[in-house]
Amino acid sequence: MPSLSSRANRGWWDGNADDYQAEHGAFLRDAGFVWCPEGVDEADARLLGEVSGRDVLEIGCGAAQCARWLVTRGARVAAFDLSRGQLLHSRRIDEETGVRVPAVQADAESLPFAAESFDVACSAYGALPFVADPAAVLREVRRVLRPGGLFVFSVSHPIRWAFPDDPGPRGLTSDRSYFDRSPYEERDEHGTLTYAEHHRTMGDWVGLLAASGLAITGLLEPEWPEGHDRVWGGWSPLRGRHLPGTAIFSCARI
């Protein structure tokens, strides 16, 4: 059964998919692989290496912009997302661009793919920040990867949780403990959970990856680039000059 977080986030993303794509779609591009609000582009970063001819899974694909870019690079791609609303945008972009991605609706804690099906798995802010049980997701990722397979994923940098989610000066002063793992939650007037985002420290992520049988091979903390003035929620040029906003983990299946 889906967790409370999964049920809440599925509803939230279904209700907000249109606004999200309207606000961020141009930045993400219909067939572009942008790892984070800092604008790290896979075309330049090449964190996944050569993907042509490889089987690649995108985890928490949204409208599958990243997966679509991978298709244009010759990869054999599958993708999934929790939200039907986001997948409807994926289908729309498929039709508009003629670049089609096989995408299904699924929960990252229980992947609908056979063991050792993929050479590479990737996730650009997909699923992992929003699940209650990241260990289950990582176990599933390892299960579907072939031996030596690569998994690269981006999440909010853990240090951000010690600061207000504010792109302005207020967001530069810590107002809570970095070690407080309480999730960020939104609830309706009846107290029903409608959105959840979960905090793990850097040490938590390292421990989770090690326990799942994935070896960390790299960690990128992108600096805010000169000339990039786009604000995305709590990410901004002001904060980005002082604090890392994203952590991108590269891992290999042991």
C-alpha cells in the first residue's frame, strides 16, 4: 500500500502539475536534462557518461523532459512518475515534439520493473525528497540495476533545511536545527496530509546508500553560476552565492 506521504504527494502533484509546467517548463525544456535550479545541464556535466545504446530508467520523471533528452541521445529509456497529472504533460510533450518516452504511473518504493533491467538510473529531484522510506527506494533501484550499473540523483542540499525557504535575505539566517528530521508537511482544514517533503542529513544519505549496496563514486555541490538570475522557490542568486542548494550523488551498484 502507498504510504501516507505517497498518497498526499500524488494528489498534490496532480493538482499542481499544470502550474508547475507553466512556471518551469521553459527552463526545463521539452527535451532537456537539467539537474537542478542552479541549471546544471547533463549535456555539459555528463554525469551519466555515454548513454547511447544503454537501458536507462528515470525515477520521478515529471513530464519526462530528462528522459526525452536521453532518447535523443540514443538511450533506450523507461520512465515513471507518481502523478498522473505530470504524466499527462509528458504525453502532451510527446505529441508536440514527436519524441516519445515510455512512461508509467508508479510509486518509487515499489518499482514495476524486472531485476537487472537497466544500465543506468537517474533522478533529477524526482521521488527521493518526497518519500517516507528512502531505503526502500534505494533497494529497488539497486534491484533493477545490472551489476556495476550507475545511479545518479539530485536532491535539495541537506544544509538548506536549517534555513527558511526564502530566496531573500531572511533565507541566509538559520532558524532551525540541521539535525531535526521532522518532515515539512501541509495539511487541509481537516488535518489530512496533503503534501510532505522529508529531510535527511548528508550523513543519513551516505548511510542509506551504503546500506542499500550502492557505492558513492561522486558528489557534486553546484555553485550558483554567474549570469543566472532565475529564482525558483527558495533557490536564488543571493542564497546560491552563500549556501549550496543542491547535492548530486553519483553511485554504482556493488
